Amino acid sequence: MTHPRTSLARRAALAAAVALLGAAPATAGAAPPVTVKAAAIAAPLGETATAARVTITNTTSKRLRGLRLSVGRAKGVGIAVQGARRGRLTRALPALGPGRTARVTVRLRRLQDGPQTGAVAVRVTRGKRTVGSARLRFGTSGSTTAPRNPNTLAGRYFWGSTYTINGIRQKTLYFTGDDLVFTDDTESAWPTCAAESEQCRPYRYTAASGELAIDGQPAELAGRRLKLDGQTYFEFGIPQPGARFDTRVTYANARGICPLMCSYHTENLTFRPDGTFARDSVSSGSSPVVDWASIPTDSKGTYEVRADGTLRLAYESGTERIETIGLYLDESGALKPAGEGMILGGDGYFDIRD
């Protein structure tokens, strides 16, 4: 006999897994109601504030009201938003008619030991929904990086998922160099590929013709999407060190032959702008003999996006968890808000709240 609480937990996990499957492609393909463009600050950031212009344009045929602009905090960077109350980084925008534009000045300055180059996130919300986003970059002229070889995908990270009777199958493509791509979960550190192996497969890419082959199979790269062997992958980027989030994301999956013999797991992570997080989870299972459920006590602590592109969760108990982290990229290459898609160690987390 199935215990009511066990059955409820299992159904909740399966429902969340189905919701997550739908979240990825819908989020990545939706056209934003507004476009957000942030003019880059070319010079390295100094102690004197430098102004940048953020332009918000209504791309719909309707008048949009209730828009709010927010600038994300960055460690070591002082930020002031025109029109916002002192000390705050969010302000209301005027109603925008079809095709109309609003412009907001954002000033950045380098605090003690802060970065001279980097970027801050800019987003526009309407109610609880993010309707547009961009990255305001600074210190863009101070780079000494050699011109990028157009015929390599080195450093680009793609992730996709497919729903099966055995749960959600998650796949990763992380291009580690000019000719090899890592095809397994990235887990707690970004991998390197020195030679071909089971996980590191060869690829060839020619930007001029758009031809791409991975492990001998033809693939298609279009903007921030990659298709290989019938699987669609979406591109993710790594947030800046010290990035903060204000969201609740969920990972849910199942294993086995569902629903006959199946185990389910759901994990919720709540990230707050002050650098703290809270975690809760439920695991459950079903079989012809017995059903079971395990609901651990909630846990919490602090989080940090580190310079090596990993997320560190430091629990109050003294333990820690480290995962590689990626966020969806929009077509311009700007990071989308964390709730629209966060990949931790190869697992997809999404804000599935209504």
C-alpha cells in the first residue's frame, strides 16, 4: 500500500521533472518584450565613477506599464542608478508605448581592491517576470587577449535535456580547446582535454561555411543553439566572480523504469542577494513491493561564485559543496537571470514557480 505522503512526494517530483523539461527550450526560445542594451565602458574601472547608458526599447505593439530596471551587484564595484533611491539599484521606468525607448544612466566605480574589468547584470522586470536583460561590461579596451581564432569554439558551453521513461537525460558539450570537446558532466571543476578519450571527443569547425562535425557526426550551430544527433543544446555562460542571485530554482529527476520501479529526487535551492542560500529536498521511490520517501531537514549557509567559474555552497554545518555553474545566454551573449536556467555540475535547475 502506498503511503499518502510518499505518493504525494513522488508525484510532486515527477511533476517538477516534467516542468523542468518544458522550461529549458521555452525559456531559451522566447522573444523578450523589451530589448535592453548597455553601452560598454571601454576604460578600466577607476575610483572616479564612469557613466554608461542603458537603453530599453518596447518591441511589442502594446503599451507596457509597470517596468522596473535593476542592476546586479558585483564585488568591489560601486554602482549608482539614475532615478533610484540612494543606496538602491532598482528603479521604476516610465510607461513605454510601442517602439518607444527609455534611457537610464548607470555609474560604476572601482572600490578598494575591486576589479578593473568585468561586467554587471542589467535586467528589466514586469511584475515577477524578467522581460529583458543585458550585461554592462567595463574595461573592454584593457584586454591583452590575442584575437580569437574564428574556427574554434574553445570555452563555449552547451547543455541539453530529453525526457525518457528513465527520467530526464542531461547532456553536456564543453569545448575545451581548438579540437576537443568534453561530453560528460562538468561536476566540481571545469575539465581540460589533452587527448582524445571516452569523454573528450574530436570536433572540426569552420566559421566561414558554418560546418561543424563532432566525433565524426555533422552538427548545426545557430546562434546560441547547437543540434547534434537529434539533440538540441543551449549555450550557457559563467557568471562573474561574486555574482549574487535572487531566485528559487528546482532540480527534479527520476531513475528506473517509471512509474513501475522508479526513484525520484527533487532539490530546491533558494539564493538571496545577501549571499545566503537555503536548501530543501525530497527523495522517494516506488516498486511492486514497497514505496518509500526521505525528507531531510532543511539546510542553509552562504554561497560564492568563484573566479574559477564554480559555485561554492558553504553550509552552516561546516561542510561545503562545489559545482561548476552556467547561466543561459541570450542571443547577444548576455547572461539571462539565474531563474531562467542554472546548470550546476551538469544538472539543470529552473524557477518553476507559477
